[in-house]
Amino acid sequence: MNMQKRMWIVVAFLASWSVRADEVNISAAASLKECLNEIIEAYGKKMPNTRIVPNYEASGKLQKQIENGAPVDLFISANQDKMDAVEKKALIKKGSRINLLENKVVLIVPVAKPRVIDSFAALGSDKLKANGLAIGDPKVVPAGAYALDVLAFFKITDQVLPKVVYAQNVRAVLAYVAQGEVDAGIVYLTDALAMKERVKIIATAPEGSHQPTIYPAAVVTTGANAAGGEAFLSFLKGDEAAQIFITYGFTKAR
């Protein structure tokens, strides 16, 4: 093999290594998809040599993926419990965890279907038919756990649970409602706003009716680019990202 060919091989190897080194793998709650995609685009304009690779899913599923060694540089959960579980296994960088965002829990109904449910309290009545309410699977979907809190607050758990359809993530709940497959669903405000042409917000869960809907974020040690995760997290805390989050209905965590 001549020297020139060897040099091209070395250059190609270094180039491919550089691309991998500049990748930042993000695991984020499904409810962040649209706004985070917009933020990633904005970040790319400032950091053109960095490629953010997002993975959106229910926070509980992301937690399990991280615990099983998935290469993740930054984790953004839709509740504290899933982040707590990752932290207890020493899988996040010490001192990197922050409370990033806050959301609200809302009751939605299909726009294209006659309205049956007009309040949270109505879920406990005969107005709600079998398989009439969609919520996220509370074991893995924080929005589903918040939904159970709200049902308990209104003292209608026993009446409602036999009529519940469980979904794999909050976006699946949104889809069930938008398609008119159920009479109502409990999702985040940001999800409802993302599909406001097809779903209508009927009520917002009262203050104190559920655990605070805080989205914590932290750098994860299972990935290969902790520095990249830190840099992107720093951007998420800045003014430009904050304005995008606000546009989608999020607020800064208190």
C-alpha cells in the first residue's frame, strides 16, 4: 500500500471518529418532542459541528434503557421519580442535575366528536362509557401517574379505572383522543396545544391535585460525550431555549 493511500485511510478514520465524538445522545420525555426539535435546530446553527441525536419515549422506558447501558449523554425526564431511579444507580454526573421545566395536566376531548365529558368530575359519572378515558400507563408514563393523582383528588378512582385505556406514552393518549377513539384523555398542556385543531382542553387540573409536573435534566454517564451533554444542557438553560419552551406551553421550573 502506497503512502498516499495510507494517508487517505487515516484521514477517513479521523473524520469518522470526529463525527462520532461530536454526537450528543439525548433521551427526552415524549412530550418534549416538538419544542426540543426546534431547540436542537437552533443549537445546530450555533454549533454546526455538533449533532444532537434525540430519543423520545415515555420517561420510564428511557430510565430502563439507561439502566441497561444505553449510550446516553443527557436525560430529560417528565418527573422526578425516573430521574431519582437513574441517580440512585450512580448513572448521572454529580452536580449536573437541575429542575428544567414545569408543565400542567389537562383534560381533553376530541374536536370532531360530540362532547360527552365536560369536567374532571364528569369522568366519575355514567357519561363516561367503557374504554372512554385514555391515560398513559402509570408504571412508565409520568402523565399517567399524574392522571391517577387527579382522579384520587376528585375521589372518582374506583368509578373511572374500569373504563380506562392505557397508552404507552402521552403522545399515544393524544392520538387516541384526536382520532375520536375515546371520549376523553388526560395529557400535558403542551401536548394539547400541539394538536389544538383536533383536541379541545376542557379543564386544567387544580393546583395541589397531583405531584408537581417538574422535568429534571441531568448529564448521564452511560454515553461517550458528557462534555457535549453539558454544553447542550447549558443551552437549554439559556434565554433562547427558554423562549421556545414558553412558546410550546412550558414554564421554567420553580
